[in-house]
Amino acid sequence: MTPPAPQDLVVTRATLADWRVISGWAADEGWNPGLSDGPAFFAQDPEGFFLGRVAGEPVSAISVVNHGPRYAFLGCYLVRPDLRGHGHGITTWKTALAHAGDRTVGLDGVVAQQDNYRQSGFQLAYRTIRFTGTAPEAEAPADVRPAGPADLAALTAYDSACHPADRPDFVAAWLNGTGHRAVLRHDGERLTGYGVIRPGRDSLRIGPLFADTAQDARALFAALTAGVAGSEIAIDVPEPNTAGVALAEAAGLRPSFETARMYTGPVRDHARERVFGVTTLELG
């Protein structure tokens, strides 16, 4: 049977109802998507998700999510395994990338695709390492507490300082996602970090883990893992944050997966040293 050609592909915007298909493909790739990621993803940019279909059947997917007027993030780039190698991926890519306009685009690229991304104008910024393993025994420190509605403004501002663009709608949805648990550390006068843990397909996912110092990050990590000892956990750590790598290793976690953070152009200054754990590889 002759496989469908790229001209048979129809690329349209995906809806939240389509997320089940996209996240299912991501799970099949071993990416361990969060069980409740979809609503927060679509809250950031409901126009930023795309599906390619042939005769009405989904065969490809991608997201190009705009984070304000200067920055977008590309993720969820997937083609159904039985239809790879026939041009459906690049056709979907080109259609969706137009959504970013003239924004700088970032992505976290898997190893197999990094050369292709370079050919499309993306340049390496750094590697991100996924650490996985069994959550150690831990107790929540007294100076770390659950995040509540009254903390939203402070958490949104802190998140903005750690990310290439403001994303208030995403943060609000992420903190309140089904199964998501958020904690923060405060020194009495100001926020010194926050983190979120959520259920994934294969393990609990920690992200973000943003903190002023390694001490703050360790305290937040302990609070996030308190009560889940023995459960499988995963955290994506930017390799340049050597304190973040050391934290993951000290917890007994081991590298299991890597991606490359790549950009098509400059991004605004942000506190990269505070990023001990990436929020999500799909949206940055």
C-alpha cells in the first residue's frame, strides 16, 4: 500500500480534546507527559497546537506556543511511527512555525533531531539532563509551605524572572492543575523559590524547581518529595546548573534522557542560575 504523500496532509489547529492523541504519542516515545498538562498548556496559547491529518486520521503533531510578543516555544513534534519518512513532519513543522511570526523560538530537542534543528536555524544554548529514580525519604522543612491563591502574584513575578518571557496564564493554571502540588520558600520578607510536583505517565515529575540558592533548592526538593518516598520521580536539570545536577545525584537519581535547549535568536536576560529544574520540555 502506497503511503499518503505530504500533499494529502491537512494541518489544522488542535483543540484541548485532541491533547489525548498528542500526549499519547508523547508517552509512547517515553517522554512521560504529565497527566494534567493539557489545560495549562492551552491556557498559555490555545492557538499554538497543531495536528496533521490524512483522510481525517491524525498522523503528526507540533506545538508552537507564543509567550508574549518576542518569544515562542516549539514542542510536541511528533509523527506517527508507521508514517515517518514521508514528509509529514516537515510539512507540519512549516505550517505551525508561521504562528511564531518574527519571535525568537526556543525548543528542547531530542538527540536524534538536533542536526535537523540546526539546519532550520536553531543554535545550541545548553544541554538538559533528565534525572530519574526513586524518591528518597524526606521531610518538609519548616520554612517551606504549600502555595496558595494569595501567593499567585509573587509566584508569577518570580517565574517571570526565571523564564525568557512572562507567562501568567500558564502559571495560574499550572499551580492549580489536577494532581499538581506547589510549594514555596520564603525568608520572611521575600520569596526565595518555588517548585511543583505532578503525576506523569511513568513517574512523578518535578518542574519547575526555581530557587535563589542551592540551599533553597534542596529545601524545596525535600518538601516536594516528602510523603512520596519510594515513588519514581523525574526532574529535567539544565546541565550548566552544576548545583542542580549535584542535587539530583545526591538524591540518588541518575541520567536517563537528554535534550538540547536551542534558540533561533536572542532571548531576554533571565536568572538561569535559579533554574534547578525545567518546568516542562514541551513549553520551556
